[in-house]
Amino acid sequence: MLSPEGESAIVRNIAVSKEKFERTKPHVNVGTIGHVDH
């Protein structure tokens, strides 16, 4: 089993990754729409 410190670090990494993903999603959607339009 992981230590509490290790566990919280992983949770933090997942949260940051999700945040980055959510932030880039609109850009990806805009890019996809642009390609579809062309």
C-alpha cells in the first residue's frame, strides 16, 4: 500500500492532469470543427 504522502501526490497529479485536459478541450473542439468545415 502507498503511504498517505504518496497517495495524495497521485491524487494531486490526477487533478492537475484533468484540469489541463479540461482547459485544452475547447481548443481541440474548435480545431475539429475547423477541419470539418474545410
